[in-house]
Amino acid sequence: MASEDDFEEPQFFDKDRHLQFLEMMYALLPSHYQTQEINRLTLAYFIIVGFDVLGSLDRIDKDAVIKWVLSLQAHPKNEDELNKGQFYGFHGSRSSQFQSNVEGVSVPNGSHLASTYCALAILKTVGYDLSLIDSTPILESMKNLQQSDGSFMPIHSGAETDLRFLFCAVSICFMLGNWSGMDREKAKEYIISCQSYDGGFGLIPGSESHGGATYCAVASLRLMGFIEDDLLSKITSPCIIDVPMLVDWSLQRQAGDGGFQGRPNKPTDTCYAFWVGGVLKILGAHKFIDENGLRRFLLTCQSQYGGFSKFPGQLPDLYHSYYGFCAFSLLDEPGLHPVSVELGMTDIATVGLSL
Ligand SMILES: [Zn+2]
């Protein structure tokens, strides 16, 4: 007879179930993702790079993926159009490729910085040669998104500007191997102005420190070459950011249950094991993490159906599953590919890109 113990969650990283979960998502997204149809490229990024982190990229049809992603790139009709201030990156999905204006006429919709980042990361992951991309319109038009303070809008028609979109722009330039799409000095100044009195970074200057914003800040500075890796070991040399305070703030985000929180007094959540754990990795302070505690916490968020949830015992979602896989990669889980923290993909996918 089955005992109660048979139904307990496994106490190990259950790679086979995670692969089943990703395969299910790859074949057909569950209906509750329908409202996120506009973010299809982002969801595809979690699935495809997720397969790569799990060392199982052979399970997807790479040619089909390349064809689909390339079909979402926006192209200006001519030089004139390129200079009108629109952003020519990638659309989030087919349905966002066109939108109707007030007269009911279909007009090209603005593409989005986050979709463009995801598109390039997917293409690089499946081995597409990014030098084949028509990158001039992307880089030329991306300049229009940078504000005078150095921050970035995600779309040409105006929206919030903060560190998330600056990170996307930095990653895009890095992956394309061309910095003409942005003013790096201004971007650097903006990032520095986002470091808070407690050492963490807020999404905009003067805002509360946040794990995700702190990741965007540190990863961007590293990709732009303004900080070295393993900064903690070079603490005696002057640095453009306050490293000891930053390390302190980041380490304090690991709570008593072993998980990481995004901000003080918030519950621990799977994704911050990557956002904050990743910052500590870049800074060379990963060794101070309580790894056993973190592993224990993450396993309470591992679903019996595969994937990870935000909080212990909930149903899994793609976002937290992907960052759960990355967190386990940072913990050197056997059988997983090492992750390039700064770029949000695996080390092997970044071959040819130099940090
Ligand atoms: Zn989360």
C-alpha cells in the first residue's frame, strides 16, 4: 500500500519533470497565457533558453524557431521612415505586429526593447549567426529611445523609462557587437544615480532598492565594461559604485527560510535567487550565500508537475520556472549548463561574444 511518504515532493532537482513541463509549454501554451499573447517572444525566451539551461536544446526544432523569430522583426520601408523616430526592433508576437489606428487602418505597431532582447537571445541560443541580422535599423532607431538622462523608453510612442529597458538596450548592443545604438556614458551616469543609500539599486533615481533593478544595474555596467568581474576581490581599487554596501544589501536579501526576497520585509520568491544571487555571482560574493538553505527553499517551490512556482506550494509558471532553473545552475546542479548571468542565457550560447 502506498504510504504518505510516497507523495512527498522529491528532495532533488527533478530535471525529467522540468523537461516534461517545458515540452508541454513548447507544444501548446495553457489558456491562462492567452492574455499574454502580446508577449509571446518573452514566453518563448523562457522556454527555449530554459531547454538550453537544462542541457536539452536538441528537443526543439531550431530552424522553425529561427524562421518564426526573424518573421517578427520590423523593417522600415525606406531611409525616410527610419528617421521618423519609430523603433525598428522585434514585435512581441504576430498580433502586436499590426494595430489599427482610430480610422481603422492597420498601421505598423512599435516594436519593443524587451521583445528585441528576447528575440536576439533566442536566436543566439539556437545558434543563429547574429551578424546576418539587418541590425542597422535596430541600432539607428534605438538611439531615439534613449532619454537625455541616459535611461531608455521601451517603445517609441512613450512609456515609463527605467533600468529594465536600459538593460535591454545594453544587451542588444552587446549581442550585436555594436554600441552605436546608445550613449554608454549617459547610460552609466543614469545607473550610478539609481544606487540608493542602502547600497541596492532602484528602478529610477531616488526609488527604493529592488532585486530586479539591482540586477539590471550591475549586469549593464558589466556588459558595458565599466566594472570588472569578481569586484569584491578588487575592493581596494576605486569603483564607480559602492561595492561593499551593494554586497551587504544583496546578502541581506537571503532570509531565514533560505530564499531570497526582492526587497526588505517582502516574502522570499524563487526568481530573486537568480536576480540577487546573480548579482552576487557577478561581484564574486556568491561564496557567502547559504547554498544549502537556498537549495532547500527552491525545492519547496518545485512543482510535482515540473517547473517552479513563485512561492512554496503554488502552481508553477514559466517565469519562475526559468529563473528556478537558472538558480540551480548557479548552485552548480549537475547536468545543467552554466549560465552567463549578465546576458541571461547559457555560457555556451554566448560563444563569440566577449565580456
Ligand atoms: Zn518572482
